[in-house]
Amino acid sequence: MSEPDSQSQEQLTVVLPDGSELEVDADATVEDCAYEIGPGLGSDTVAGKLDGELVAKEEPVYDGAELEIVTDQSEEYLDVMRHSAAHCLAQAVERHYDDVDLAIGPPTDEGFYYDFDNLEIDEEDLAELEDEIEEIIAEDYEIEREDVSIEAARERLADEPYKLELLEEFADENDTVSFYTQGEWEDLCAGPHVDSTGEIGVVELLEIAGAYWRGDEDNTMQTRIYGTAFEDEGDLEDFLERKQEAKKRDHRRIGNEMDLFSIQDVTGPGLPLYHPAGKTVLKELEDFVENLNTDAGYDYVETPHVFKTDLWHRSGHYENYQDDMFIFDVGDDEFGLKPMNCPGHAAIFQDQSWSYRDLPIRYAENGKVYRKEQRGELSGLSRVWAFTIDDGHLFVRPEQIKSEVEQIMDMITEVLDTFDLEYEMALATRPEKSVGSDEIWERAEEQLESVLDSHGHEYEIEEGDGAFYGPKIDFAFEDAIGRSWDGPTVQLDFNMPDRFDLNYVGEDNEEHQPVMIHRALYGSYERFFMMLIEHYEGRFPLWLAPEQVRVLPISDDNLGYAHRVANEFDDFRVEVDGRDSTLERKIRAAHDDRVPYQIIVGDNEEEDGNISVRDRFEDQEYDVEIEAFRAHLEDEIEDQRTEPDFLQ
């Protein structure tokens, strides 16, 4: 990190988390500042955060920096310890394998990984590496930092091609780089790390995967070893249980079992094909949002999948998204598959004249978009090339922002409450690089904050995390096993109206620029669908279930009655299992297919003109009147309850 001219001053000032200021010597480090605050804090310092960036405790501070001290009681401590665990993994690998080239080894949300080239290793070899890591931890090597010149670093890394490539990038902005040493092993690294390997708790290696160097599929495919680390065995066991539960809920496995979707080599990576069952769920999700949009006064529009890139130059997206776009030439013109829908909606608004009386204008579109993610990052429905956004764009007068955002917030909370999802909100404010006047930003942020306050929700302020075109409210929700997902968003935009020269005639007969509001109630259908599959483990609520009821005749003699019963439920998604099989196998098949309700009919039911009902929790009720069960299904679907409750 380069340092400002304040280094030449005798003193500089840093800002502490409580807003107070601390004056320190111009050459002070994070650790020096901690000792200035108090000797106890100084001795406990593991790392620091400068303007939100996690750095080593040896990192020099700079004038005006916002400083936070990281100790073993901080949330960030786990990241520091995991980074050190990644170094232990690399040290263990080099002890057991010759001629391995080191790449990178950062911490992650769930643990850490390290990438290697020229490494031949199988899953069964991980246990031996774990044993070696335990030895390294037991040796309690001091982890020492050394700052060296770029030239000296080149000499030390002469046999490490990937480290040399990283070094040359550092050399453009730095005179020195740092190495960390533990025992006989060292690595080029900015840190931070714990003080010794003995401070690392428990480590478990998880899996081996392939990864392209720098995430670029044109580069070498390397071997990536994933691991995790925790301070104690209990936390590790909890993590492994959650990971096993996540594996059981994996949407790719369930999607295959329920025949919901497929992604095939012959059709291309990241391009999901929705089978009838999967499209049924998507259609229900679409209808749900369409009803909300219609009630809220949105007009549906449709834009093509491809535009001339002139549109993206005008919107400003080309310069930011060019590398992520599918671009091709047709004659003398350049075209691109659309990475987002908003410029098309701005073009529609621009196509006619508007009065202040016409606003707000609300457009909605389930718009398919395309983004060229790296192939190595594609994963089921969570990361794809083609996905659909339940997009909404509004063009409003500045004084309408509050009321329109309130309506959007009501729509979003209705969506999340319908799926019984716990969620958190954050208000992201003006970033350093932004467009629009101070006055309109201040007013917009106040209006968003007012909406959040009026809803009575707790929320965090994320200073400087707004989009360059306006502030936003972001929602994050938790699934059934506590994982957090980014979801709905409301964003104000002062940039697009300016770039497209959008205007309306005000009450003063002068032209005024509207504010554009971007909003999505799900985010993308693909990611939300993926989350729902895993959240419900494929056991969708009745209104979403691809097959809602299955009729099971006890024998072939009851097949005719089974079809007559099914006809009584033709308003629902109902199937008859007419296979020549035992009732027990039919029940098991319906259970495995995650069908919410089974209707069982035999001689007794046929004689009495009623049915037996069994739910997917394996509870059963006999002598049920057909009309009573129909009424229950109608009520359950109308209420959109998250679980069948006929027998509860």
C-alpha cells in the first residue's frame, strides 16, 4: 500500500471507531497505534483495518485513515487464522511433494484454499497432509514478517513463476514487499497472520478441485486444495454438520432427482434448460410477482435479447461490462447480448413526451440477460451465463421517491414473508465516485432512510457502498440452514436519466429530469429458485410444488375410481400412479418425489365414495370427503402456506 505525503510530517492523525482522533508519529504502524491507545491492546493486536481493509499489524498508517484494531476477539480474527492455516497447508505440501509451484492461498468465507501447479494428488492423500499440518501447528513456529526490496524478492522467487508474476504487479507501486517465514518455509504475502503456528486451532482439509490461474480459462489449470480452520473442535464439528446438510440440499442433486432442470455440455455451460416440472415452479413464481406488479400499477414491457452496443456506450455500461458481455459483429455494426434490462427501459421512456401528471411511470419485465462469467465459476443455477431478472424500473419526480420506495418495500417484504425468510436490510450511501448533485443525493438518502424508519426495521448504514448512480437499499436473507443470500434491492439512479436525456414537462412548463428507480423483488429467478430448492430441500409449499397431489390406487381394480377421483381435482396438478406395483412402493415413490399429498383409494374408499389422504410427513387420515379435501387444498394454496397442514 502506497503512503501519502503525510509520512514527511512529524505527526499524523487516524480516526478510531468511536469517531475520536489519535495523533501518532508519521512512521507509526497499526501496532504502534494500538500501543498508543493502551499497552494491553497493543500486546493483543493481531492485525488492523485501514479504511475497512484488513491489513497486517506491521502496516504503516496514513493521515486521515479510519483505523480499527483486530484482536483474537474480533470477527476478522478467524480470517487471519485461516490465512495462516493456508500457509501451513502449502508448507505441508512442499514437505511431501517435490517440484511443486505455489500460486495463491487466501482465506474464504468458509475456510481457505491454496492453489498449486505440478501437483499430483488424490482425495485419499489429504489425511497425510492433515497429519503434517498438525505437526507444523504443534511445532509452534514463529510466523515472522520481513520486508525486502523488489530486487531481493526477485532473487528469492527465482524458482517460483507464479509468485514472480504477482511480484511484478506489486513492483509497479511499491519499493518493497513482505515475506512471511515459519520454520524452514517462506512465502511472498501481504498478510496478516497470527504470531505463530501454535495459535492455529483445528484444521480440516475438505476437497480437491481444479482452478485456472487468476480465474482465467486461458491460463494453466492448477490444483486447488480447500480446507477450513476453527479455534476449537466444537466449531469445526458444527461447520461440518452444516456442510453435510448443505450437501444433502444441493440444488443440482435435487434438481436432477425431481427433473427440474439440466445444464448440458451439448447446449453450453451456464445455460440452464428448464424441464416441465422446473418451469412449473418458475411459472408460479412469475405469476406471484406479476400479481404484485399489476396491483402496484406496473406496465409490462419487453425488450430483445440483443442490442447494438451503441446503447451500452450511451448508458455507460459498455466500459464497465465489456469483458463480461457476449459481443459479436453483424456487418459493420457491433451487437451484444444484453447484460441488463435497464437501458432498454430507458429507451422506451425516451420514446415519447411526458408531463409531470404522467409520472410515476412503472415498467416491469421478466428479462433474460447474459453475462460471460468464467467457466470455472459457473455452478448450477447459482452462477450462470443466462438468467432472468424480475426487473422493475420506475421514472419518478424527486418528490415521489419516498412514496414509490415505500410501495416497493411493501412488495419486497410481502415476497420474503411469503417464503418465511428472515432478512436484514442495509442502506448504502454515496460512494466517492458518483454522479448527481449534493442536494439530490442528500434528499434521496434521507428519503430512503425515512422509508426504512417508517417500516420499523433495523438496518445498517453501509457508508460509501451505494452505486455510482445513486443510493440503494439491499436485502439479505437466511435460508433454512442459516446461509445468507443477497436478494431484493431498491436503487436510485441519477445517471441513466442524464445519459439518455430523459425529461418530463413540469408544472412550471419547464423540462425536468426524472429519477430512475431500479428494483427487483427476487433478484434473479435462477438464484432465487436455487435457494428455494435448497431451503425447502425440494419439498416446495403446495402452491409451488410441480406435482401437488398423486392418486395411488391400491390395486388395478381401483384404477378406474382413481381416475374419477383425479378428475375431481383437475384444478390442481394431480397425477395417477397406475403402475403395476405395490402400494408400499407407490407411497415410497411419491415420498421420494416430494409430492405434498397422496390420495389412496381402495375397495373401501370406492365403496364409500371417499378417499384416504397421506401427506409427505407420512401422516394419514381415512374416510376423508372429497369436497372437504378440495376445500382444504384451495385454502392452502390461497394462503400460500409454507407447509401442508391438513393432517397437522
